[in-house]
Amino acid sequence: MTLATRDRLTRNDNFFEDFEVGDVIVHPRGRTIAESEHQMLTNIVLNTAQLHFNQAMVDADPKTYFDGRRVVYGGIVLSFVVGLASEETSENALAELAFDNGKHTAPVFAGDTLFAESTVLEKRNGDDRRGGIVRFKLIGKNQRGEQVLEIEREVLVRFRPN
């Protein structure tokens, strides 16, 4: 094993050249959102939507508020799903360029486990000599396989080193 191989910090199969339009990557890890994380992160970002933290409000009108369950703040859902996809899609990235056309398609609750799936929509050379742009459709799903998030993501990914 050469020094360069032994000391690599990233995988060797997710450079710009490794992605093909139409590839579907089912990311192998899942992540359960704990109640404590949900509350802590909602408070850190100063989210003021009471649906995320006011149990008395949702108990008072359970038909309106998901059978009395508080919804996880969407920024947490997005962050977790992007994180689940990162090893396979952006471990060799130079920059996250854009997140577009995003939508939350179903509510997520504390205790739900999230999974991620990425489809390569487009590849193009950018202005950077070090890498090219890969556009993915990123899908987040819960433990029942229900889609909860959809967003397009553009990443500047390194070219394979010589």
C-alpha cells in the first residue's frame, strides 16, 4: 500500500467521474430523531412555530395537530437527510452550491428514523479546474418508506486525482 493510498481521508468511488446521470444511490445508514435533539435544535435556531415545541397547544386541538404530536422542524429533517447522503455524494466535494425546489412532503415526528436516496440528474463541468458540478435529487424517507422530503442539490465534486 502506498503512502497516498494509506493516508486517504475519503473514499475512492465518489469523485466527479464516478457519477452517471440516472444513477440511484440508496444511502445505507438511517438516523432516528430523538425528542431531545428535536427540542434542542429547534431552540438553538430560535424557531418560533409552536407546532414544534408547544405540547399543550397540540393537545388542545389534536385533529388539527397530527393527533397531538409535535412536528420536527424541517431544517432538522433537511440537515439529517443531507448528512445521511454525504458520504456517497459529497465526501469529495469542494462546495455545496445550491439547494433548489425543495419541499417537505409528509410530517416527521420525534422517534421517526430517516433514510436518504439520491438520483443523479445532471453532470457538467464548472468554472473550477479541480472539479465538476453534479446535480442530485435528494429524497428523504421515514422508517415506513414514506417520502418526507424532496430537494435538488448541486455539488462541486473533485475530479479524480491523477
